[in-house]
Amino acid sequence: MEQVSSQVVYRNRWMTVREDVIRLPDGSPGLYGVVEKPDFALVLPRWSRGFWLVEQYRYPIGRRAWEFPQGSWGVGNDGDQLALARQELAEETGLHAREMRHLGHLFAAYGFSNQGFDIYLATGLTEGEPDREVTEQGMRHQAFTDDEVAELILAKQLVDAPSLAALTLYHLRSSVAG
């Protein structure tokens, strides 16, 4: 595919949306809407029998849901992804990890967005007080056993695709290593 033209149609401090006119390999025209967002870090805080999760209201779906702690530096800001992962973990849960292991890098929705995310396994956890941003009002965190996490997924209470992809990657890496 070849990009013929590109036009920004919307921008705010979190994202840019552009419309690209393209030419397909056979020469026919095409159109793509692309959402540009900075990469984010997602943390799997592992305790001996399961994981810590956060729950918050997600405006686009109009309800609360569970997910793993995650966040980005924001548009125009960047930094070390490991530092971001540690910051998001502490900010959203108050947890601090002795060890952080990078499990991989995935893309959130590459059919329409360039946003990727790095997945970290956090172990050796110590508890502290969360320091949440104003946009995280009403967020709560809780430890769940592995069975309880599975129940949340089946009950459609953990529906965040990056969280589910990260959990899958964790289980695949665990089964290969074990």
C-alpha cells in the first residue's frame, strides 16, 4: 500500500485522528482512518495466588470494569517504559514491585491505531497508598486469585482487550518456562 495523502481531522492532548488516502497494490484507491496514540505500559501485579486489578468507570462503554493497571506518558511526552510501568502501578494501586520483568510488546488495535503497549510482570509486591490522577476518581484496586480472575472474565467484568492479551501472554510464557 502507498499513502497518497494524509490529513489530520481531529487532535486533542490524548490522540490525533487522521484520514489517509491510499493506493492499494492493484492501483485501486482506499481510505484509512488512523488513531495515533502514544504507547502505554500495562502491569500484571502478581501475588502468590493471583493478581491485583483495578476497577474504574470507562466512559466509552458506559460502565465500570476490571483491568490491569496501565497508562501512558501522554502525547508529546515520552520516557522509559519500565519507569512508566512502575509509576502506573504505584499511582493506581499503591503497590511497589521488587522485580519487573518485561513480557512483550503488543498492539492495542492495529486495524485503526498505531498504539502499542509493553507488558510487565510485577513481583515481590509491597503495599502502599495509591496516588491517583483526578481522572481516576472512583478507581479501586483489589487482589484476586487466579480462579477469581477467570470468573471475572467469564462474567464479563474484565473485558479490557489489552488486559486479556497480557494475561494470555503471561500464561503462554509460564507454560513454556514451566
